[in-house]
Amino acid sequence: MSSENILDKVKKLRELTGVGFKDCKNALDENNGDIEKSIDYLRKKGIAKASKKMERVAADGLVCICEKNNNFSMIEINCETDFVAKNSDFIKFCDEISELAFINQGKMEEILNAKMENKKIVKDSLVDLISKIGEKINIRRSVFANNNKTFNFSYTHTSIKKNVGKLGVLLSIETNKDEKDISEIGKQIAMHIAASSPLAIEKNELDQNIINKEKEIITEELKNSGKDSKIIDKIAEGKLNKFINDNTLLNQEWIMEPKRKVKDVLKDVAGKDTIKIKSFTRFKVGEGI
């Protein structure tokens, strides 16, 4: 590593941690110039309590989708403010990372170590961007949908440009119909998922811990409301079934015709054929942070 490159990395590490030149230089020497590992090293030594910028909350940002030949990738990249999410340097960075997410099939470790157009790997370019913009930026999560026996669809909400927005959905459908026959329903279901935020496709895929927790909350709520203990279990069962229906895609009310459920609409479109939702992923910027 050239002396110029070393000085550049020391400067960036100092900006991120507030630690002195000598300690930053030692940390980089011990970690082969890797800034992220050097931050951890300094924290373990007790020299840096935390990276000043990196301990802040980044709950804004963008979701980017890349699609080619029925293969799709989706990635969420966070920053702290909507102002930075609209910054041209940030958007350009997200566009390039989206392409790399597609090339590396959504595998985060491979994305972070992929080379960018500037000849640097992603995680080093990320540190450069943090230093330049002055906000915490984080590549949070990524997913990939391949064209193995499925037709795939995407939807981006509150888009700032094609396939770049605040909320994204990937949907995979298995069917013996031609793609042209399900293209419209595929797009509509992706939009439905964006709006209705299901937790699973069907009841048997819903996390049992979520069901148990909801049942506990419902039961306690009914007890506290003064309901007769003899009917609490029956009322709780009805409320729990409603919760399950509201949170499983096939049992949700169809957003375009609320009197019908998603599974009924799919059945009508399928006719004598079969249409099966294999998987879906919904990324909303900052959700859960």
C-alpha cells in the first residue's frame, strides 16, 4: 500500500473515530488497511468508544431493484436523511451497488468485496462516501430471485426513478400458464404486497412465535376488558383467526376488490391451470431499524 494511500485511509479512520494519527496508523497496519476491521480493533482496545458516524441511526435511504431475463435482485441502502437519499452521489452509488447485487445474486459478503468502477471494493468506497457526505450509510440487506421454474415480478413504490424508491417488492410465481397470461396479475399482486404488507404466504408459513405472542396479547386484553371468562377463549380464537387472515397473503382481502380474497382472485385467473405463489420479499426503507 503506497504512503499516499495509507495517509488517505488514516485520515478517513480519524474522521470516523476521532482517534489520533498514531493509533489509527497502528490499527490499519494490524488489519491490512481494512477500515471497518480497524474501527472494531480500536473499539476493542478501548481507544474508540464507537465510530462517531456509524453509531448514529440510518433509517432513510433507497431500495433498488435490478432485473434481467426474469432474474431480479433487490437491495436496501440506508442513510440518515431524505436529503441525502436525494443526493446525486448517493443515488449514483446505489445504482452501481444494485448492479453488483444482481451480479453477485444478492450475497452480501460478495457484494461488499466486489470491485466498483473506481477500482476500489464496495466497502472501501462506502467509507469514502460516508466521509464525503457526512452521514452514516449502510448497505443493509439484499435478496435475489432467479428464473428457475418461476416467473418473477417487481414493484417499486414512491420511485425517484425506474426501480429505485422507498419500498420494493419481489414476487415469484410458479404456473403452467404462459407468462403473458399472468403478467397483469403478477404486477397487481406485487402492488398488493406493497400496500398490505403480509408476513407470509399462508398460515403454515407464519412464524409460530408471532402467533403465540398475538394470542397472548389478545387473551390479556380480553381479560382486562372484563369479558366473561367462559367466552374469552372463543372470542380470542376469532380475533386470532382474523390476525392470521390479515397477515397471510392468500387470505388477505384483495386491494382492488375487498370483498374477495387474494386466493379467490388467483383461482379465477388460473381457471383449469395452476398458479402458485412461491415466494415474495418486501423491503421498506428503514422498517425495523
